[in-house]
Amino acid sequence: MIRVGTVLASTCKVLAVLLSIFTVAALVAMFAALGIQIVSRNFFSTSILWLEDILLPGFIFVIFSGIALAFRHRSHLATTMLADSLPQGASRALAILVDVLAALTMAGVAWIGVQFAQNAFGQFSPVLRLPMGWAYLIIPFTAVASVLFILESNLTLTDKPQ
């Protein structure tokens, strides 16, 4: 019988690799588009308008995938003064409570993100006229990934993922 923790860890590992690759690709595309815009505006007194349609979806993707990846690597900022002053058992219970609250928050973000993306399919990017709902679908996707990463860290009982 396959353990849930093993399947979850494998799924999270693949998901983290994919998110990392696409995040780097989005960052490169954003920097290239921004650089081209700066050169175009300063040296040629013109703007390549469709590049603006790349920047917003790229920004959304980088921000929300970064949130999910930070959950996987347990890299979010934390104030540990209270946890450090508690006995080890109480400190672990507090960490679990924080993870449960974070998972519930990200589940709420996923729910609201789905509604937001559905509403945004009626909005279009200024130049390319692409439905903005596609750009906003990353919000619920990465929120669900965040919940999976939080579950992974608690079910596999490791401090940092591989």
C-alpha cells in the first residue's frame, strides 16, 4: 500500500519544480519586456504596447507562485518569540495551529480566486484583447499548491522539503 505522505511528497516535488521553472521563465520574460520598453521609449520615442499585456500576467504569476514556493520551503517571515518561550510540545502545537490557519486562509484565497478569475473572463487586456481570467487563474492554482505544501510539511514531518 502506498502511503499518503509519499504520494503527497512526490506530487509536491513535481509541482514545486514546475512552479520554479515557470516562475523563472516569467521573470525573464518580464525583464526582457521591461528592458525593451525602456529602450524603445528612451531611444525611439515610441512604445511597444503589446508588451504591457505580458507584464501584468507575468507579475501575477511570479507573486503568487512565489507565495506557494515560500510555503514549500517554509520561508515566510515568522515571529518566533512566543513559540520560543513555550515548552517543545506547546511550541509544536502552536506551529500546527499556525499551519492550519495558513491552510484555511489559502483555501479561502483559492475560493475567492476562482470567483475573481470567472469574473475577469469578461475583461480583456488592452492591446491583445486576451481574457484576463486566464491571468488570474494562477491565484486559485497557487493557493491550492500552497495548501498542498503546508500539508506536505506536516504529514511528512520534515523541516525542509527535498
